[in-house]
Amino acid sequence: MAESQNIEYKESWRDEYLKWACGFANAGGGKIYIGIDDAGKVVGVKNIKKLMEDIPNKIQSGLGIIADVNRLEKDGQEYIEIKIEPSSYPVNYHGEYHYRSGATKQLLQGAALTEFIREKTGFLWDAVPVDNIGVDDLDCESIDIFKREAVRKKRMAKDDLDMSNEELMDHLDLLEDGRLKRAAVMLFYRKPGRIITGCYVKIGKFGEGSDLQYQDTVEGSLFNIADKVIDLIYMKYLKAKITYEHDVRVETYPFPREGVREAIYNALGHNNYAASIPIQIRIEEDVMYISNNCILPKNWTVDTLMKPHKSEPFNPSIAHVFYRAGYIEAWGRGIQKICESCRELGIPDPEYTVLGDDITVKFVALQSAKISDFRAPKHQPDVLGEVLEERVLNELRGNAGLNQKDLAERLHTSLSSVQRATSRLKESGRIQRVGGKRYGYWEIRR
């Protein structure tokens, strides 16, 4: 009997053959024979007793399915039959979804993976329920960022957010039968990379060609990343040209802050996280590239993106929450807003390129804002922390009676971030609290 769509021969067992078992489970089922060569000849198996114990356990622990494992004999040679039934739900091996098609095994990616999961579960990728992570495991700071931005952008009223975290998740449609959807983990879990590889942003400053001068990796929940990445780029990777208009200091950066922000938020919201590829931001003297893996709707092209179009997000659950936070638009206007910000700065519209499942937006620098002697930092300081401390000091110089909650609202950051900044300022002797929380004030020492 020759190999076929549902029969695979292997001369000996290797753990990587769990991928073949995964492929059969995701397709129509099948059988793997251990101890038979490609010609269909029985060659026998060594250590068959141990394999009869190990293989079922490895299939159950590695794939989460049960397979029939039988010990067979022909012409005095023993071999193993592994019988795999088709699964009614998607089966993955170390986060990869394999599929048996014809006599070959395929790794499902991109649009094929999305369609496969939808057919198997009725869910889109970001709506699949997640086990072993509950509402109590979510990051309070990420939830605070969402609430702050939703109120600031007037997408939700403050009174509407006066609810428990579980009620909030339900209100945002991030629960399925009491379990968190994958989108909730991406948005609000501090370390989503533990279960979804590639959930982070890489930033690199390049000289000529492949000359990488310095780099950063921004990890955390999507809200935590979104809250950090823009400031990091504009504080560490870019330098503003300073001019004065009527004695007023004017800072001009080579790339439009609002346009870059919109492009990064779009990448975070629409990225195909199933591909396990991080969002990548490459910054050069004359250009900035923002790239992510993204599956466009059927028949869409770059021309479709550049014209007014309907909103058809790849991650609807993530996009819905990002919209509530004011991070993205609900009417497909994001790219138009990016173009408007470029025109206001006086640079060309961004250039979009789609290659396979990769989409890249290219910003061209404003030549008059470039600073030729801008060099890489000699060390890697806590840039965001240091800048926040200076911003806190500036606010206190104007009003020493502000409390930490007031500072967080004025600086559009989380209360915990302000608490850390004021704690560092006190430890360094730059500020001192005089009096109590209610009627006290801050004394600036230096």
C-alpha cells in the first residue's frame, strides 16, 4: 500500500512527526506507520515497547488530542500504526498549524490560517477564547491607559467606565462563555508574548546600508506598547530643530508625529499576529519605514488603501477596542489622516508597499528639519523615565500644589508612571513633599 492523502510511512520515530499528526488532525484524519520505508516495506522498529508508551503521551501533551497507537507485525518485523481522527477544533504544534493536503504536509499561514480557524471554530483569530489567563491576570496599568484615552478622546464617558474589570471586558465584547478572547490578552495582558510570539515592536536606527547604530525592543500589552513607542521614537531616535517665532520656541521634527502615531497604531491594530513576526520600525536620516505582517481584504490593493474605503479590520475585536480608545478610526480614514499630517509638515504623502503579506509605509524626512550632527547615544538610559521626570518638574514649577492624580491627567499618562517618576525625583533629592496628601505641596530643591 503506497503513501496517500491519509497514509504516511516513516522508518523510525522522531518527535517532529508530531507535525504530521497535527496535519492529519486538522484535515480528514489519517495513519502514520513507524517502521515502514517509503516503498511500503516493513523494516521494523527498535525499542518498540518504549515507543508504545511515549508516542501516545507526546501526542496528547503536544497536540491535545488522543490517538490510537497499535503494535503490528508482518513477516516477523514489528511496526507501529498511529491512527489519528479528524479534529473538530484547530490543533496546533508549538503554535504552528499544520494541514495535510494531498500527500504533503503544509504549514498554514496568513489568509489560509485565518480562513482555516474561521471554518473550524466560527471565530476570527483574535476572537478565539484563551485558557489559563483570567480577568484577574490582566494588567491594571494597561486598563488604566485604555480608560484614560477613551475619556480623553471622548469615545466613552467617565461614568460609563465606573465598573469592574470583568464588567469592562464584557462591555468591550472580549469575553466568550466567561473566557477571555485572544484580543483581551493582546490588549491588556502584560506579557502576551508568553502565548503569542511576535507580539512586540522592534525599532532600529540605521546609518548607511545595513549599519545598525542602536535599537530597542518594546514589549508588553498592546496598550502598554502604544503608550510607550511614540515617545521613545521622538525622544531617543529623532531630534527636533529649534527655531523661534516672536520669541516663542518652535520644535520641528523631520517626520510628522501625528502621522507616525497613526501609522504605528494601525500596525498594532491590524497586524497579523498569527505570523509571529514583530512590527518593525527602521529609522534612517532621510526616511522612516514602518512594516508589519497584514492580510488585506480580498481584491484590495495599495490604490484601495490610498482612497476613501470602508473599514474592514483584520482583527475586529482589537480594532473595536482601539477605536474606543481613540487610537484608530472606524471609517477607514486612518491613511487619509496620515497623508494630511504629511502635507501639513510639508513632506510628500507616505508611500505604501505591499509584498506578499508584508505591508510597509515609508515617510520621507523634512529636509529643513534634519540635524546632521545627531548621533547615537553612548549608553542606553531609561529615556522615557528621565523625560517623564522632567515633565513632572515642569508641571510642579507652574503649580506646586498638584497631586499625583492631577499630574497623571495633565501629562496623559498612568498614575503608576507618575508615582514612579515622583519617587525617583524624591530619591535623587530634586523634590520634597511638604505637608499631607490633601493640603500639602511639592518643594523643588534643584
